[in-house]
Amino acid sequence: MTILTRRDALKLGLAGGALAFATPSRALVEIVVSGGNFVPLPIAIPDFASSDASFGAEIAQIVRDNLKRSGLFAPLDPATLPVRVGDVSGTPDFATWRTTAVDALVMGSVERGGEVSSQVRVWDTQAAAQVVGKAYTTDAQNYRRIAHIVSDAIYSALSGGAGYFDTQVLFVAETGPKANRVKRLAIMDQDSANLQYLSAGKALTLTPRLSPRGDQVVFTSYEDGNPQVYVAGLGGQSKKLINNAPMSFAPRFSPDGNAVIFSVSNGGATNIYVAGVNGGKPTQLTDGTAIDTSPCYSPDGSRIVFESDRGGAPQIYIMGAGGGGAQRISYGEGTYSTPVWSPVGDLIAFTRQSGGQFQIGTMKPDGSGERILSASNSVQEGPTWAPNGRVVMFFRDPGGDAGPGLWSVDIWGRNEISIPTESFASDPSWSPLRA
């Protein structure tokens, strides 16, 4: 059984001292995840108070949708609530709220002018105590962020882990018939809003990855005819990472964002290299006749997980950041590929092919605790982590004219959901929380 509880002592930093809320001395509500008996936490979120009622309703609905999509919360229909608009300044009538069978209550307000400002209070209805009270501001041009920031605060207070809603997803947007697909780099908010295209799709583009700061992207492009690794500022001009490599691909940033690790194929062998983000002479980390690819650093930068067929079939290996001493960690049936270290450091996500299925799973860095989160007869691969390490996104391609799409699932193998996109979509990369 896994128990997710709030921190024993919550430090509620308030913007500008706008709200003087009490801080509870111990966790009250807890979310328990265990076996097949898990029930999402019932939570009531009335429309946010606002001088523009429709705006307050919109922000509250984004918060409801975020929390519901996480799979840990069950927001009540706002039309059934005893209070339709939140009152952030008063104390709720807990006796009335207990009749609705909710464990948590969110009261919020929001206004927009030169910027968007919001205040929110979260209450434990059974204990009649405040859980969190905060105030926020954000840029009016991206007003939806205020709802994501509020959602993160609620998620963090009630689950004990960091939120992941104020994030973006970089991916390859695919349009056109399968035999002649146009593939463009695209980025959107994690809830599919604010879609932006970052490239024109003139060359085949694969495996885009965001930097740890979310301000750069590294990807593989066939602009020169062969796959080569390119680096670009987000939405800016791209440049080839290194020159004179027959084929370079499968790039990923180092945890500090100052280097890129990738594979180079030459003469039938594929080895792993690392180079500074601005290019220069790369350093070779593996040396052999095998295919070593899909490298990914541990969060502290001390180790690298990668895929290799050095044992006869693709499996997962770990080595030190300087190369050498690789140890195999995958021993299940079938083949393993595309390993990605969790931002928290406790798990590695991977793709496994076994029994005619494509599976997305996780294991601990020592290879123990393997868990399959999703299995499909359709091709599915390319896992990427939410910054809190509790949700994995990947893409699934049923083949034919259907085209690939994005999916997510939590680390307990629950709440597998399709992520809406304007076009077909593949190769997702989840951003860190925005500053």
C-alpha cells in the first residue's frame, strides 16, 4: 500500500502578505492509494469569486479539470454544491458542507487587469480546519496559468507531492497521409491549450527533448539527409550540435542543461557521446560493436541509463557519467528500450516488447520492482516524466491511417487517459514546472 499524505507542517508563503491564514500543525486529509480499492478524494470547488463571473467560472473549471485528470481527485459537479460561488474571506459552514460528502473544499477568487491575481483557501471539511491559503499573480496574456498554479498548490497540499499542472509538453505534430507525413515540432500546455508550432516541417524531425530550464530544445533532424542532432532556443534558430558524424540521434540534455548526450552510428556500431550544448569536440562514453542508444542521465548527473544489444537483444544498462562499467538491470521477458530516469530519481520508465505487446513500465535503478503501467497490441513507446515523477506520458500508434496520439498513466498503472491534440502526435517531452 502506498500512502500519500500532506507534509506534517505546511509553510504557506503568501504573496505580498495579502492573506493572513492560519497554518495547520499536522496533516489532516490524506489520499490513500492501495490495490483496486482506491477511491479519488471527493473535493468541492465552487466558481471563483470575480467581478467577471464568467471568468471566475472558467478559472474554477480549469482547476476542476486538472485535478480530475490526475486521477487522485473527484471534483463534484458545481451545479450540485450548496454554494455556487466561493467566499475566500469567510469561514465555510462546515455542517452544510459535510452533507455533500466531500473531504476537501476550495474557495477562490480571481481578478484580471494589468495582471491576473488569485486568492485560494483549501479546507478540510471533516476537521473544520484550513489546509492551505495562498495568493498568486501572473501575466494577463497567459491567464490560464493562474488556474494551473492554483491546481498545483491544491495537489501538493493534499497529496504530499509536487504538482505538475503548470507545465508544457513538447512533441512532434504529424499531419497528412502515413506515407507522406509532415512532422513539426510543437508545444502546448499540459492540458492541451495554447498550442504553438516551432518548426515548419520541411525535414523529418524526431525525438525532441526540452532542456531542464525549458528554454531550449534538442532534436534529431534529417535536414542534411542523414539523422543529425540539432539544438535550438525554444522557437529560435537551430544549429547542428556536432559536425562530421555520419549519423547522430537520440539526444537528451544533461541535468544542468550544459551538455547533450546522444548516439553516433558509424560502421555498424552505435556508441554514446556527450558534447557541450554549444557544440565542440564530443567525448565518447561507450566503445564497442553493439548498438548503444537512448541515453538518459540520472537527476544528479552521476549515472547514465541506456539501451544496448551488447548481450544479444536490446536491454537496459546503467553506467557512470564518465562511461565504463555498464551493468545490465533489465531481466524480464522480451526486449527493453527508451529508458528515462524519473526527475525524482527513484524510478526508470521504459518500453518493453513482450508476448506481442508493447508495454510501458517502470523499475527501480537497480532493476527491482518492475511494474507494467500500460500494455497494448498497438505500438507504444517514448515515455516521458511529469516533473513530480508520478505521471508518465507516452505515444501510441495503432498503425494505418489512424496515426499516433499521446497518452498518460500514473505510476500505479491507473488513470490511463488520452491527451487531446490538434493532429497526430508522437515523441512527447514533458517540461519542468515553469518559473
